[in-house]
Amino acid sequence: MSIRQPTWIQITHAPEDVFWSVAHRIEDALLSGVPVAGVIFDYSKCFDLIPHNILTNIVWGLGMDARIAGPLRSMYRDLRRYFRVGLGIGAEFTASNGILQGCPLSVVLLSALVAVWCKAVQHEVLGAHVEAFAVLLRFINLLARYALLTRQLADRGRVYSEAQGNA
């Protein structure tokens, strides 16, 4: 039995490779005047907001194996929750939204949502280069500092060039 890797999950880079790739594109954009944009998704805020039926339909449509997608769909359809306050437990209720935090598939489910967003941007924005990857906030801060340094060096280079009469 062979297990194929889904086309929507590709492990091709280490975090350092992604950093330098993104940093290079930012530098090129800043130095050439080409617009560059980025989006950061705060996964911690979305766990409770995502509708189960949309999520399970997305992963099914993206090609998740039925041996995983079927039980996943059943699990979310039959999921019962309770509120707990101190030692008390509230009445059972059926939740229609929310990814189970701590579930090993939670990152895959969130990545599926981002994959749909990436495909939509690629389709709607002519010439857009769209990539998605999970990073730590430290990575984003480092990229921001790198972009600022690149801009400052480019500005100083222009000032020096103008002072030398090479404008």
C-alpha cells in the first residue's frame, strides 16, 4: 500500500530557507519600488470561530484521504461540549464551530483554510506570488527589522549618490 502526500501539504523548506527566501523578495521589492504585501493570520483567535461543515468540506475537496476525512467529519458532527466553572459542569450542547485545540489535525485543518485563501488570491490578483507557511512571531519581527534595515540602507545610498552628483 502506498501513501501519497496530499498536494496541499508540501514540506520543502526549513524555517531558515523560508526566512531568506522571503527576506530576498522583500529586499528586491524595496529596492526596485515594486509593491510587496504580507498577511499574518492569528491562529490563536480562529480556533473557536470556524464552522465545522465548511472546514470538513474544504479538506474533503482538497483531497484528504477518505479514511481520515470521513471519521473527522463524523467526529465534528457528533461533538458534544460542556462548560465547566470551578467544580460544576453545565448542560451538554452541540457546537457547530471550533477546531479542537490540541488535536494533531488542527494545524492541517488551519493550513487547508489558508490554502483556499492562497488559491483565491492567486486567481484574483494578476501576477501575485502567493506563499503560505507557519512561522513564529519572532520570525515576523526579524523580517520587519530586515525590511527596515534594507530601506534605510537604500535611502542612505541615494543620499550619498545625490551628494556625489550621481543622481
